[in-house]
Amino acid sequence: MTGPLRSWGRYPDFPQAGHAVQWRDRVRPVFAQTAQAHGTTLAYGNGRSYGDSCLAATGHVVHTRGLDRFIAADWTTGVVRAEAGAMFADVLEIAVTRGWMLPVTPGTKYVTLGGAVANDVHGKNHHVRGTFGRHVRRFSLLRSDGESLECSPHDNAEYFAATIGGLGLTGVITWVEIQLMPIRSSQISVKSIRFENLDEFFTLSQELDNQYEYSVAWIDCVSRGSALGRGRFIVGDHAEQGGLQLPARKKHTVPLTPPISLINPLTLRAFNTLYYYRQQQKTVASEVDYDSYFYPLDSLLEWHRIYGKRGFQQYQCVLPQAESRAGMRAILDTIGKSGAGSFLAVLKRCGDIASPGLLSFPMAGASLALDFPQRDEGNRRLFERLDAIVRGAGGRLYPAKDAHMSASDFQRAYPAWHRLEALRDPALMSRFWQRTTQT
């Protein structure tokens, strides 16, 4: 047994006892023993979900991070099969030098393959390639009755759809097979454009999104008035030349958790102002390694510690296209008036490419993600106002990042939850699913 294990945001604070598995033939007995002893359990990979979707209702999880081996790889076609505990970092280490890249990646490479399937992760190129689930060819799913299902769009298709974005509730994923994307260089050609307000972001997005593989914006969420939503719009493509070497970046670690959050109104305003004006020219072009472009925070290990012992909550929403401009303006105005804010505020437009998963988060429109230090009453009041805006716009929140969503909001935003519940393994239950569907 390992432990205690927690979610990345450290809120809510429900430490998990991890029942570790190191070999695929041990998943079945460990799963059965844990479920029998505690009633229900949940698979837990590397703990990169922010809220309570990775926390078992009973506090006992099957810890699959030890399942990190590669099973097969065809470097002619870019098809890779690996155990569910293998991380994106592991895939990149062997794939990039052979001319292959993950087709979709979130902002950390320390997510496991199983976790990426369970949360149907997305990235800066959703408008081009959709979610990660679109690039999953097949996976193996172990049910608590001992049945092992090989799932694909053609075999056990119902479980395939329910498991992609299914929050780990249909069974324990033991291996995943994915289709990689060919690249000629490990470098990214980047263009960064400083914009003065939210309207300019939407103008740039409409003009440039279809011209680049990757598109995302950092915004200053504490700016007000005519500067509301100012920021830096960053687009990129894989370079045509530059070699296929792995990045050589030094990593640092936040060594301890301070008693209080280091993120406060003073540090937020200072950081946002400095970061905005750090780019002095309107447009800057450069070439950077893929680590610097996709995973800037991964260079600071255990960065969540800067939020203090109480942790933090990420608020990530997506609004449909027709409501995105007015809705994002209302959200940013509400955050500004509250006196709260986030030094990591990411705004991007999502495309209209459908996911094969039942409960996938993105929709055609705009997505905003912000981090807030945990302040119980302050966050509750702010999130109630933000939720009302998202609800009124017909948007939704991201379960992988959520620690507060109401049952009514979840069930309205994800009407296919009934189909997932019908296929849920009775031995699997998360705190999130219990909170949003079982009350």
C-alpha cells in the first residue's frame, strides 16, 4: 500500500490510501481485494486531476502509476501501445527522436495515458485535432467481475465511448494504444502577439486560429476598463527544420508548502503587469523547444505548493461560440470586481471536432482556465456568480478540474451522464461522481 495520495489542487483534502500495482497480472487481484474490503474504489494514476474526480469515495484507490511499460511500437506508422501508468513524458522521450509527437497534449506531460483517456484531455490544437480520445485506437478495460474488454470504435464500442472522458468509472484501464503525429523537428515556431483587450483577442483568434496548429492566449485577469482581458496571443507550428533532439531544460522544485498562499492581490497584480509588458514589441517571432511551449510549468516541480497548505481550485469553463464574447467579458468583469485573480489565466477557442467520448468537455466556443487560492467563503461566493454566467450562456465546467460543481449544473451540461451511469462499474465510485449524480 502506498499513500497518502491527493489531487493536484490539494482541495478538497481527502487523502487516499494507494493500493499499488506494478504488473498487469496483479491488477485483477488488487482491484478485487480493494473493492471487497472497502466497497468501492477508483484507479489513480499520477494525480494530475485538480479536484475530486481522481479521489475514491472510500479513500482507497488502485494506484496504477507502476504500470509504465511499453508493449509495442511501430515507428513506421507511429502506433504505440503502452500500459496505462506510462506518462506522456515517457512517450515523448522515445517518440520525438524518432520523428513522432503526441497529437494532443494538455499543459503537463506528467499525465498518464489512462488519465488522459479518462479525462479526454485537450490542448492548444483542439481546433485542428480535437481531443485526445480521437487519437486512441484501442484500450483494455478490466471490470470488477473479472471480465477484460478490449475496446475500440468497433469492438465493445459502447464501453469505448463511455470510457473516453468517463472519469475512470467504467473499469480499470490497463493499456492504451494511440496514433502519434509525424514531425520533422522537435522545435516549435512561435509567434506571440500582445493584445490590448478581449475584443482584440477574438479578432486575432478568428484571423489566426485556422492558420496555425496551436493557438492559445495568456490574459491579465486583473486588468479593468478598456484593458479588460488584455494579454498575449501565442500561435505555433512544428518547425520544418531543427533536429529531433530532446529538450535539455533544468528543473527546479518548490521545496516546501508555505503556511499561507504566496498568491495574493499584490503579487498577482505585479506578476500580471510585468508579464504583459515583458514583451515590449507588438509581435515577436521565435523558435523554442516543445517543452518550453507546451509545458512551461513542468520545469517547476510541485508548483502547486505555492498556494499554501489549503491548496487551490482551478475554474475552467467553456462557452458556446455565440455567447463566448459576452460571456467571457462578464466572467472577467466579475473576477475583477471580486478582487480575486489568477496569475495563470489561459483563454483559447475550441473547435467543432466531435469527441468519441460521451462526457467530453470542449465544445465549439471559448475556454477559460484560472487558478484561485483556496478561500472557502470567498471562492464560494465568486464561483456562484461565475456559475450563473456559465449556466446562462449554455456553457459547462471541466470535471477534471472541478471541486465545486453542483449536481444540477453537471447533469444539465452533460446530459449523457445517464448513459455512463448505466455502464459504470459498480465497484468504482469517485467523490466527484458521488457529489454530482448520487445525491
